[in-house]
Amino acid sequence: MMTPHSQKERSEATAARLVNAAAQLFGDEGYAAVSTDDIAASAGMTKGALYHHFADKSALFRAVFVQVQQQLVSTLAAAAADAGSGWDGLIAGIDAFIRECQRPPIGQIVVFDGPAVLGRDLARAVEDEYVGALLTDALARLQAAGQVREGDSSVRSRLLLGALCEAAVVIARSPEPVQTRTAVRSEIAAMLEGLRVRPGAITGS
């Protein structure tokens, strides 16, 4: 007889298969072009199994959106760690965000379908919970280390995340994305320089 614990694991595994299948399809084709039949077939399940785990296609998309945000956090954190602590790590993480959002699966889900399917407020709330929290922590640590001017790290991270999401849209819609990405990186770096405290600088009043 199946134990409750194994039932829970089996349920979680089924949900994960559906989310992974949906992520692939949403990323490749876009939310509107994908049906629940497509997702169930790709996952090797019935549509009934899909609706057992998710109320509808938008609920499944929300799970995909959260998963992509988690993956982004891992990628950005790794990029920052590779660049070392401090300011260079922040810049590397931001550059990784721009680069990742250029990849069609992530760009499609995060940049285009996220706000359209979930609504701007919910999409931003999820972004704040994951990538936003990572940015807030990074900015707070830099402030504590005296590398950025004193201020509200939470507000700064929200403004920065908004700028980064808009940057991703600009790049994705550009007929010359490589050149546009270079311009975007330059402008984001210039914006961030306004927060930076150079070694030896005198801060405070």
C-alpha cells in the first residue's frame, strides 16, 4: 500500500513534470499559442492530471514563472560570485540578467508573457520575491561595506529591477539586439555609478 509520504512525493513529481513541460512550450511558442492539451501531451499525462494539480493554464504559468525566477536567482548569484564580492559582483549579476533575458525561453516567459498573463502587479510581486530580493541583499551589503551611498536598498532594488526589465524589452524588440545590448549595458552602468562610493571618498554631511 502506498504511504502518504510516497503519495506526496509522487504528486510533487507529477507537478514538476507538468511545470517543466509547460516551461519548454511557453518559452518556445509563447503562452497564447500553447494549449493545456499540448502541455499534457508533452508531459506524457492526461489533461485530467494537469487539472488535478493546477486550476487552469494561468495557474500553471504562474508556477513556471516562479521556477524561472528561481533559476534566474541561481544564475545571477553564480555570476556575481565568480566576479568576486563587492561592486564587480553586482555588475556581473546585472549583466547576467540582461544576457539571460535575451535567451528566447526566459525572455518570452519573463519579459513578454509574465506581465500579460499574471498582470503587472502580480508579476512584479513575484520578481520582487526572487530577483528583487537578491538585488536588495546585494545593495544592502555594498552599503554596509561603504561602497554605495546610504539609502533605502529595497527602494533602490525595485527601481533597478524595473529598469532592467525595461532594458530587456528594449533589447528584445530591437532590430539590432547586439548593438542595443551594448548601449543598454553602458546606460545601466552609468546609472549605477551615481550610487557608487569611490575608495577614499568622503561620505555623509
